[in-house]
Amino acid sequence: MKTIAHLLAISFILMPWCRSPLFSQQNTANSEKVITITKRSVDEDGSETTETIVKKGKAAENFDVDKYISENRADNVQVEVRVEHRSNEEDIVTMKRSPSKAKSQHTHPEDGYTGIYGAKSNEPKPFLGVEEDSDEDPNEPGLVVDVVRGSAADMAGLRDNDVIMSLNGTPLTRWSDLSNFMKTAKTGDKVKIVYRRNGKEATTEATLITRSEVKKETPAPRGFLGVSPKGTDDKAPGTTVSITKNSAAEKAGLQTGDIIFQLDDTTIADYEDISDFMRYTKPGDKVRIVFERSGQRNTTEATLGEQKAWDWENWNVGNLNLDNLKIDIRDKAACLGVYSATATVDDQQGTKITGFTDKSAARESNMITGDLITSINGQRVQGHDDLWNEIAKFKVGDKVVVGYLRDKQPATVETTLKACRDQSRVEMSETDEDGNSQNRRFFTWNWDQDEQQRLRANRIITIRKPTDGDATNVELAPHEQPTSQDRILTLDSFRAYPNPTQGQVTISFKAAPIATVVTIYDMNGRQLFREELNYFSGDYHQQFDLSDYAKGTVVVRVQQSEKVFTNQIVVN
């Protein structure tokens, strides 16, 4: 009978990233260090837990591999640590593995990536609602978290970037501590949470719920500052911003090119920190801003405007102030080369690979159809849009570490991104004189400046066929309505005219004023257009041009929460 040491050793060898050549020498000059930790443990009852953690930047540079392996050495634990030094000249990889003597049965592992679920196999799993934040510093006590909206942690008042110090008096130093705590927890348990925010310690209490009980509500009115990233964040502190006309930031005296270091008591290391801070603001809040201009530190105060729903009526009759209308097109030059759809496996959400493009970095790295992508370089991926945003940070030829589930087993693989013609992310914003902003963001294919001018002048969105970039697939067959009555979305009115069409078509509908997603697919399920309306007024009216799509049938899909409406449009 094989021991778990043999079984775990074989399983690690079979992991795709273990097939890469290993090098014993190290050259850290001008390099970026990336550490991938895979830890698998077996309890007395034979159940397995697997954790995969990726560290980079400061967290990787300060990480002591030998100390970590020593601290986590046990008969029932197998630890694999892959250390990679990336430089302009070469990539150097070393790997260390701890011994293990435990025996095992083949069981489904719990969600070890974040350790936020309980482990009772026949009972609903309690869900705390925190996920690992990429800013984790191994030299600091506690766990830096991102908070799932509507979860027990969110309702208890926790925020993104809070540091959880203990749960019911149990100190947390590693994610396995949180995982072990949740194994004995039950739905309905009250958990005392000691946490640190901006250097100050506080206490709160959370009542554990299940994942299905997470509230999905329309976001409350959110404050609008009026800054956007200028350039790419580097390792220097602070983040350089562009300033929106008429915004609270402009009225507070900020200028494009300023470097923001602090918002109230929150330290800003990169633009993601600004986004996290703004999630918890509301219109009228006063925010103290510490920034730098020409090497000089300054402090100012901004009174936030409101992030409003898009005014469809004024947009269509042309009453918006075009001088204040900003349209930005962002293209992605590098691709993973996958078609995917948002999916959930064992309560872990990601984007499942449904196919590959002709030149696919993922396929060349031995990923297969059905793999559920959960992270890119340690950043959580909970859907195709997250995948697009993470891959967009890199250039053609860059190497990324992809975290994924295969047959419910966590794994990682490194791949080199390829060139592609990918979706364009179009962002539109209009800020009035009171500092309130309307924003639209949608994805479509292969846009350029001509399409931007056409949108600005004629309010028409051009739809083209997908090419060779990363694309999302619809979750259910595009020609089918959901059969379950509780999943059918009923709209107050829906029109798609003319239908059939020779090119131009207008789509309009009325629905409840809650978060709404509008998508257009071809009959293969490939996404042609996607727009997320987090601040939806209840009315939608948009003209599209399908002339470049040629003949065929497309599907319009409107989704609110778990409910879906679909309608076909014939192009001839």
C-alpha cells in the first residue's frame, strides 16, 4: 500500500509547473522574485486540504523559505516552495520540498486557497467572506484581506486591506490558521474578530452564513473623487494620477501628474488602494489628500461628488456636455489565449476554460478545457473580466503564474503571454459642474479612434466578430431561455428593432433599477459586447451597428442577479 509520501510526491510531479527545468544557481541582480507555495495536509479523518499562495514584490524578497518549511513540517503535511528570479537575461528557478510520512485516502480537498469555508462535508459550509490580499507582508502579524460584499465579514464592518489578527482569540499568522479555524466552525456561529486598520486595532463580531446567503444588493450611492491612473504603478510609494475635469479632485487643487500618498488615514501604495478606499465612501464625504508635486509634499481636502447611473435619456437626445465627455479606449496586446465562462467549483468562483485560440499560451503550458482559472500572479480571478484586467497589466513575452483548479485539485503553471488582437475596453465618463459623474464601461472587439468619434457623434456602438484574443463564453446555451421559472428575468418592456436587420439595430428595455449586465453573443456563445451597469437607472436605450458582423444570428442577454432574459436578432 502506498504511503501519502509517495502519493503526494507523484501528485506534485504531475503538476504542470513541475515540468519546467530547474536551475541551481541564483542571480538576483535586477530581478523580480516570485514565490509559489503549495501546501497539502491530511487530517486524521483522511480529508485533504491544499493551499496555493503566490508571493511577489516585498513579500517575496523578505520570505524565508527554509524557515517556512521548518515551521510547517509535520508527518501529515507536504510543502512545495518554488522560488523564481526573473531578470532581463534569464529566468532562474529553484524548488524545495518538505518530507511527509502520513497516510491518506483519496478525498475531495477543501477550499484551501483562502481558508474561508468550513469543512463539514454533509452540512452547508459556513462562509466568512474574506480572501487573500496581494499586499500581504510575511513579516507582519495577521492576515491582510479583501472582503466579499454582502458576506458575514462585510456585514461585520470589515473592509478591504484590513488585517485580521485573531478569530475568537485564535491568533492568525498564516492562511492555514484561518482554514483550520473554519473547519470546526458552523453556520450561525458568532465569531469575535480582532483586526487592524490603518495601524489601529479594533474588534467586531461576525455571524457566519453560507455562500448562498451572501446578499446581492444594488450598491449604495458611492462617492466620486475624479482621479484615474497615469502610467503604470512601479515599486515606488504613492501612485501618479490624472484628474477629471469638474471633479472633486480638480476643485481641491490636484493636477494631472500629482502623486497621491494618502487618503484620510489610508496609505496609498498603488492605484488599487485608491479603488479600495473609494468603495466605502459616499457623496458629500470630505477626504484629506496627501500628495506630491515637483518633489513637494502637500495636503488638501476634497468634498466627494456622486457616482451616478448613466443618463440614457439625455445621452440619446444629445443633451450631454460633449466638452466634459471623456472616452477612453484601452486595448490589451498580450493574451493567455482562452475562451472562458464564469463558473463556481466547490464554492470557489473563477473563469472556466471552454476553448483555446489558435495561438494559445495556456494550451502550450498544458492547460486543458475545463480548468478553472482562479488567480494570475496571486491576484484573485472570479470571472472573465477579472482575467482580462489582470492580463492587461502585462506585455507580450511577459511570464505569469496562473492558479487554477483541475478536478477540484489546486495547481499553478507558468506561461509566456502571446500577442493578439483582443477586446477593447471602452470607458466613458461625464462630470457635471457639481462634481457628480456618470460612467459607462463596456467591452467590444477591435475598436480604434474612428469608432470613438462615431460613438461621440452618432451614439452608435460598432459590433465586430471576435478574433484571436481572450474571450468569454455565455454560461448557458445562447439560444435557450432558462427553463427554471425562478431564473427567468421578466422585463417591463423589451424592443430590438428592426429585426431582422441589415446592420443597425436599437435595443431598449425597462427593468428594476438594480445591477444589470447586458451582453451580445454569437450562436457559438462568443461574447461580442458586454456592459456592466452597477448603477442602473432602470431604462436602457442603445443603437448598435452589426454591419461588420455579416450575416448570422446574435443573442441579446440581460441579467439581473441570477435571473436572465434572452432574445435573438437576425442579421441578413
